[in-house]
Amino acid sequence: MSNWRVYLSGEIHSDWREQIESGTKDAKLPVDFFAPVTDHGSSDDCGVAILGDEENSFWKDRKGASVNAIRTRTLIERADIVIVRFGDQYKQWNAAFDAGYAAALGKPIIIMHGPDHAHALKEVDAAAQAVAETPEQIVAVLRYVIDGELKPVAN
Amino acid sequence: MSNWRVYLSGEIHSDWREQIESGTKDAKLPVDFFAPVTDHGSSDDCGVAILGDEENSFWKDRKGASVNAIRTRTLIERADIVIVRFGDQYKQWNAAFDAGYAAALGKPIIIMHGPDHAHALKEVDAAAQAVAETPEQIVAVLRYVIDGELKPVAN
Amino acid sequence: MSNWRVYLSGEIHSDWREQIESGTKDAKLPVDFFAPVTDHGSSDDCGVAILGDEENSFWKDRKGASVNAIRTRTLIERADIVIVRFGDQYKQWNAAFDAGYAAALGKPIIIMHGPDHAHALKEVDAAAQAVAETPEQIVAVLRYVIDGELKPVAN
Amino acid sequence: MSNWRVYLSGEIHSDWREQIESGTKDAKLPVDFFAPVTDHGSSDDCGVAILGDEENSFWKDRKGASVNAIRTRTLIERADIVIVRFGDQYKQWNAAFDAGYAAALGKPIIIMHGPDHAHALKEVDAAAQAVAETPEQIVAVLRYVIDGELKPVAN
Amino acid sequence: MSNWRVYLSGEIHSDWREQIESGTKDAKLPVDFFAPVTDHGSSDDCGVAILGDEENSFWKDRKGASVNAIRTRTLIERADIVIVRFGDQYKQWNAAFDAGYAAALGKPIIIMHGPDHAHALKEVDAAAQAVAETPEQIVAVLRYVIDGELKPVAN
Amino acid sequence: MSNWRVYLSGEIHSDWREQIESGTKDAKLPVDFFAPVTDHGSSDDCGVAILGDEENSFWKDRKGASVNAIRTRTLIERADIVIVRFGDQYKQWNAAFDAGYAAALGKPIIIMHGPDHAHALKEVDAAAQAVAETPEQIVAVLRYVIDGELKPVAN
Amino acid sequence: MSNWRVYLSGEIHSDWREQIESGTKDAKLPVDFFAPVTDHGSSDDCGVAILGDEENSFWKDRKGASVNAIRTRTLIERADIVIVRFGDQYKQWNAAFDAGYAAALGKPIIIMHGPDHAHALKEVDAAAQAVAETPEQIVAVLRYVIDGELKPVAN
Amino acid sequence: MSNWRVYLSGEIHSDWREQIESGTKDAKLPVDFFAPVTDHGSSDDCGVAILGDEENSFWKDRKGASVNAIRTRTLIERADIVIVRFGDQYKQWNAAFDAGYAAALGKPIIIMHGPDHAHALKEVDAAAQAVAETPEQIVAVLRYVIDGELKPVAN
């Protein structure tokens, strides 16, 4: 079977993706990871930098968000599992949007967030198959789901 | 043709739904409106009040969010148009989730928010067919789309 | 909006359906209920009684189960909510089958069973939006989901 | 063409999977087999061992069943053929659930069970394309379906 | 619930449809019946009579078959149950085509034919939920499936 | 059965829709007709008139086209039959777009155009079930498809 | 891009498949061909030879047709193009069934038959993208469609 | 992950495809490009050259367009991204048709056209994620979307 495809959606201000990819690599799991473009400047400017400048910030954002959607939509559709991380800051409405999108497509979903967000994320969590706090837990879930090997995580 | 079905998702702390429904009624549009349960207490307690108490707030929220999902999922699936409002406060991740869910189902979407949220909502806006600030604008869009009558809105 | 369509799948050896329908009627909820044929003899004989006798019980059962499937498949496809009851006796594999079928179709599901079956039904429960023990709880969920009115149930 | 993908759902208390995989390998069929996690302890504990302990056995089961669903749902969706085995013991509602899930997805299904269960499994059997009793029969079906070679089985 | 919609596909050289509709009416079943155009001349000429003459019989037939497809495709898609009759004469490839079309859409299917065609129709029968010989049997199946009332048929 | 829903897409510079609706009404056919907004000024201005002015004509057009899409997308999705008219003038790329959209949804399609466009419309025509030149022919097709009555048209 | 997958459905009494495969191989086209089991005896006996004897020929045929469906259903679903051949003899209802099945799935279809069957196959032909008489024509269509190279066929 | 599949639909009278493929190759992007047959004579004659001559140009075009559809339909369905170019001349209704077809399938779309066509293409542009004028811009979008590297384009 071809590798499992895992899409990592959410905040781009910490190294949570690298931690998961690294742990998964150490566990030698057959996984290909995908993510949105994580360079904040590129993500904001991709529309106008390529397709022409816009004076109005609304349309600048529209151009960029639409170009980004070409990438994220394709990768979510191809994913076997979608993981969405909510960090402590920022509105992260695009992350919650991705979670809803994936849920409607029937993708298995893992949500990653700290305990402070539990109540605000109750609807999103309820649509997911697992709620985790740390990259270590997520790697353990992937190892169990993909390899069938259960390595407990100290909590 | 049967009435147009419009689902109103989003914050439950202002009377924005009533304004839209009222304006639509005045315009005599053939529309049926649907919404999540807007009583905050009921929405939070519906799980434990019916299915049994939970000491752990995470599971109390899980029970309630799942029961609420029975309602919202059915109504979004039945809707012809989904409108999602983002107010000034609150995380509103469930609203962004609904927008993503509706987008994946190919539903036409109208997002309603003030100018301050434009940048944070760029991905959500890009997936919608219209972005409005006021109930008046939304009623005008519905009137145009449903009746074909264009009544400009002073902006 | 037309009535909510609720399909009641599961054991046909108690009056649990009548209790739910009665409670829903008292609550004046706009619901149409559907169910498989609940007359045990008819359900077993429908194939051979109409389409010709079979000496072999396997083919007698095959004929009947296929005719029953015409009814159940149509009604589950049309349903807005699927409720599946597991009683204390009997294998009830057809009920679990219905739950899986409804889950794949993305239907909201309520599972009804007593506490003794919790562990054996963990996978089925995990695919549902609510797990209830009594008809009273189910009526309360329907009332909340359909009318938005929360009437707590003493547990 | 890439290998045929066959998902083996059902009881994890006998070596029926190994028998089928072994026979298929001897027949040199281009098949990849998939299954749920078959270690009973891991399957029950995967939720709490990774995501945190739960005092309440209902929520312990919920956590585990949801994690297991990430695996089973992906593998059933990818499968070309789904085989579901019902052994002599245990409720096996998760197996019947899988059969219904696969049926709704339009997957070809083979049910494996002994003659005692025929009447109780009539609805599940009716949704399948073949009903077999032994691993030998199943290997013969796979050989015929995949390679076009018919090797009769003594019955 | 709205009436059950039943599509009657197949030979247009006998009154088998009228027999079924009449029996269903006597049984007071809530059924709406649909069928292709049964006037043989109209069915053959509809293309050229409306859209212009064709010298070449292949294109005359193409024009007509395409116009007929507007009707049959819509009605099969709307149907709850599809019934396909194979009479003793004629190639009836369009009937078998309809059966395959309905099967791919997941529609419940009843095939009606005499015993002589059993072997030639084995694949079509295997995709259906019931195989009947007479209109009386079909009315009995509809009565059972729709009303839950089993009236045996003497065979 | 509820009325047939027919969507009339295409040029808004002649009275072709009125001719079809009038002929269909005379024939007393059970049809509900739908169309995009046909007032050219409203169609162009609906975005900026409601949601705020745009200096840039590209974004003015974008706002308007997106609002119009709320209407056309819903109505095409609800339609049983989609009719697309290509007049002698104008680019009419939105009409060809509608035809492709409807074809992907599997809707039965009738294309209406004069003989001069035949070669340029060969791909669009090939995806349709009928190609007509006049409203009279279209009414005749609807009458035949819906009522089963064939009234030849002099050509 | 992986090879084009072409399914060859229809009569198993001539070497038409071998002719197409041979011509395609000579043209060095990147195609994988699939077909039902073409050994007539195996195709008829596969059910009872593996799953147990049946005295009744109807059930013998049912067992076999269902096992064959595991193969044909999977291969049609995977196919990029479905080719259906109608020979001069035999009822070939399973071939017409396959054509309808493929049409509902939106597969591109090529029908192969002699001129005598044109009128009887008008509905099936109308649902296809090409109608051919000889293997040579079919190889030419595949060469054009896959490689973009047009090699005319003398007709 | 396998290469991204990009379908290039539209005018076949300039070398715009070669420019995009060349730029993408220089950027070493993992992309497979697909297109309709771009030899104008072959595209027009493929039907009659293979399947037999037609005196009537309408049927000659029908035969050819249907054969071409086998190729284009398969390739659009397989594509991750669909790019549609509108040149300065020609009706290009088949290009707009492809855009609508891709939109209904939920494919990400890039439209390429000069500024003169902006108003006439407003509906098609509104359904796309990016509107570009030059091959250079398109290569830059692909580089950003696939590799995450933003290389601005001078505009």
C-alpha cells in the first residue's frame, strides 16, 4: 500500500509540524506529510506577487487566499488523515474552516490544542476522532493506527 | 418551487438573525430560515440535561456538542444558502467550522463580518460568494438572488 | 420545512417504538417515523409467501431479507435521523448493520441500549451523535434538536 | 494494475486471517490484506494509553473506539473487497457495523460464518456477494475473482 | 411522507404496467408510477418528428433515443424503486441497460420475467432485491414494502 | 409528482424564454421555469449596488458574478432539465460554462442555437441530449418528455 | 501517468478481446485491459464449485453471478474506459447491464456491434461516446484518445 | 506523493502550453501535463477518419466531438488542477464548457486570458481560484502551490 497521507493544518508560528514529522520518521512510519505554505510572508503575498498588485488590502488578501486554496484544497482531498492544530494565539479561523471542510469530506480528523481551548473547540473536537495536546501523542496515534503498535504516552 | 432554505450560522449574542428574518419577511421573500439553538444555556447543557450528568467538563461539552450536531448537520445539508456571521468577540471556531463544512458540500455561502476581521477571515471569505457587513445587505442579496429584484443599499 | 423523518431500526420484541412515537406526538413535534416491518412472522416469510416457496431455509431467508431490504434501504436513505435500538436479547446483527450503513451515508445517529452493552457497542456508539437508555431521553433529544426546547430528563 | 486491496473485518480470537493470507500467498495472488488492530489489549487501551486516562469505562471505550476508527475507516474506504467474519462467540456488533458501512459504500462483500448463524445473519448475507464457511473457500473466491482461475473446493 | 415513486422499465408490448398499477390502486397504496413513453411509434419518431428529419436510420434512432433519455434518466433518478420487465420476445437491451443504470445508482430493483429467461438474466437478477413472474407478485411486494402488510400469493 | 423544473440559461437579449414558457403554458405542462436574472443592468451591478462600490471594474464584475452565482448554482442544482441558448451575438462564455457545469452534474441538457454555430458548439452539443433551433421545438420536446405526447414540428 | 485502464465487457464466444489487445500492444499504447472471466464453464460454475452445490439451477446461477460481480464491479469502477461488445447471438443482457452501470458512473463508453443490431441498441449507443464495428476501429480510437495520434481506418 | 496532474484546456492556436510546460520543467516541478489533442485537423476528423464517413457536417462533428470527449473527460477527472486559456480569437465555447465541467467537479481552476476579455469572462473567472495573463504567472502559481516557493513576477 502506498504511504499514508497526512495533512497538517493550523497555526504556522511554532514548530509543531517539525516535531510530528520528526517523531514519525524516527518511528519509521510510512507517512507523507503535507501542509499549507508556512512562510507567513509568502502566504500573505502570493496573490499580488504573482498576479499583480492590489491597492485594496481586501482584494490583496482575496488573491492570496484563493491561490493558497489551490494548494490546500488539493492536499486535503488527497489526505487519509487531517490534523488541525489550534495554538494559543490568533484567530485561526482558517484552521477551523479546514476542520469543517475535512469533516464534510468524511476524513478522519485529529485536533491538537491545549486544555484552555477545550470549551471553545467543543464542536470541532466532537467532529474529530481524537483530541491531542502534544506532538508525542499524535505520533503515538499514527504509530498505532498505521503500524498497529501501541506505545503508551506518559500523561 | 418550495421556499428557499437559508441556514444562519454564527454568534448567538446579538439579534442579527432577527434583523435578517424581519427584513426578508417585509420583502415578502419565500424563505425559510434555520439556525442552531440560540439559547446559550440550553446549547451548553443539552447533552447532560438529557443524557446524564458528567463531572468532567470535556465530556459534558462532548455530549452537548454531539447533540447539537444532529440539528446543525441536518439543517446545513438541507440548506440552499448558508450564511455565517462572525461577531466582534468570541473565538467562533464553530462558525468557521460550519463555513468549511458548507464549502465542502458546495453550498453557496455568504459571510457576514465587520472590516476588522477581514484579514483573519480571508480564507473563509475566499470560499464564499458574498461578504456583507450588515443584515440590510444580506436581505438585499436574498431579494436579488430569489426575486431578481435589485434594491441598492447605501454604503 | 417538511417534517423531520426519523427511522427506528432495531429489535422488534418490545414497544420501544410506540413509546417514542407517543412521546413525540405529545410534544407535538413535526416528525414522521419509519421502521422495518415489525411483525416477526411477516418479516421472516415475506419472500417465500410472495415469490414462491423454498425448501432450503438459507434461500428462504435470502428471499425475505432481500425483500425487506427494499423497504429499509429506501427509508434509511430518506431519513434525517436514524435511531438504532439494541435490546437485551438476540444477536441483532441487522441493527448493527443498519447503524454502519447509516454512518457511511453521513446520517446523524442515536443509539439506544442499556448499560450492559456499552463495551460491546463501543464502536457503534462512537459513530453516533447520542447514546440513550430510554425512550424518554430520545424524545427529549428530538424535542431539543427539532424545536430548540430543552426539557431535562431526570437520570 | 496495483494489487487488490482486501480488508478483513471481524473477530480477533482465531487465526482465520492468517489462514486466508497464507492461502492467498501460496496462490501467488496480487493481494494486500488489511485488518483492524488484532491485539485485544491494544485495541481496548489505545485511547487512554495515548490520550490520557479516563476513570469512566464508557469514555475510556469511546476514546479507544474513535482512535480505532481512524484506522478502520481509512482501510475500508481504500479496500476493493471487504470480508467480514462472524465467529461463534461474542456479540460482534462492530463486525456487522463494518458490513453495513461497506455495503453503503458499494464495496463487494464476502461474509464468513458457520451454518448456525445463517438465520441471524440473513440481512447481512443478503447485502453480500458471497457467503463462505472456510478460509479455503475465501481463497478460492479470491483466486477466481482476481486471476480468473477456478479451483473447486470440496464441500 | 410523499408517495413512493416506482419506475416501470421494459417491454412495451403487453399490459403488464396496467396490471401492476391497477392492483396497486385497488390496494390503495401511496404510489406514483412512471414509465418510458409506451407508444412504439412515438418512441421511435420523437427525435426526427421534432428536431428534423434524418435520412440515415442510425442518426434517426440517435436523435430519438437521446430525447427519450431526457425522460427516462430523470424518472429513474427520482424513483425509489425500479422495476424492469423482460418479456418473451425482443432484444430488450434498453431494459437491461436501465437495470444496470439503476443498480449503479443504488436503487432497489425488482426484475420481472418468466422462468425461461432465468439463466440469461442471472447477472441482472443477482443485482436485484426481488425476482417476480407476475404483476400479482409485484403488487404484493409493494404492499408489503410500503404498508407492511403481507398478503401471500398462491404460486 | 411535483412539477418538472427546467432551467433556462443563456443570452438575455431576446424573448426566447418567454416563447418557451408561453408555449409550455398553452400545452398545460406541469413545469416550473427558472432563469438567471435577465435584467442586464441589475445583473452587472448587483455586487456593487449591494455590497459596496469598487473602482476597479475587474472587482466590480467579480462581486456581481459571485452574487449571481448564488442564484444560478442553486437553480441548476435543483433543475431536472437544463436548456442553454446561444444567440447570434456576444461571447456567451457564461452559457457554455453553465452547460459544462450541468453536464458534470449529469443533468439532461437541451442546447438551442442556429445552424451557423453548429461547428463551434460541437463539443457542447455532443454533451447534450437534444439540439434545437426554435422555442417551438423545445416546447415539443418538453411535451413529449413530460406528457408522453408527440406533436410533430414542421421543419 | 499510470496506464489507461480499459474494461472489455460482452460476449465471450469470439476472440474480439485478443484482437484489441494485440492491436493496442502493436501500437505500444500504455493500456491495461480487464475483462470478466471468459471461460464459460468457470463463469457458470464458480459459485457452486467453491461455495457448495445447489440443486436448484436458479440458486446455482445466483451464487455464480454474485461471485462474478465481485470481479466485474471492481474492474468497471476502476476503469477509465468501458468497451461493450454485442455479438450476433445470445441475449447478452449482462453486457447491456454493464453498459448501463458504466453510464451511471459517468464512464466514457465505446459500444462495438454489427449494423444489424443498430436499432435494437439505439438507447445503449446513445449513452456511449463511440460506436464501432471492428477491433481495428477500437484500437484506432484508443490510439487517438491516449496518444493523440490519428491513424485513419479504411471503412 | 505522485506528480501533480495539470490539465491545459483551451485554444490550440498558439504555443501557450509549451511555454507553461517549459517553465515548469525549468523549475523542476513534479508535474504531469495533459491536454486535448492539439492538432486541429486530427481533432476535427477523428470521428469520421476512424468510425466512418458522414456526409452531413453536423454528424461528422458529433462523431469527432464524442471521441474527443473520451480523452478530455478522463483527463479532467484525473486532474488536480485545471487551467483554461481563452485566446483573442474564436468562440472557444468548448473551453468555457470545460471550465464549468471542472467547477462542478470541485477542481481548483486557473483561467488565463488578456484584459480585453475580463468582462465577458466574469462568471468563469469568479468560479476560479486564480486569473492570469501570462504563462510566466501560471508557472509561478504552480511553483508556489506545489513547492511552496514564491518567486514574484514583474507585472
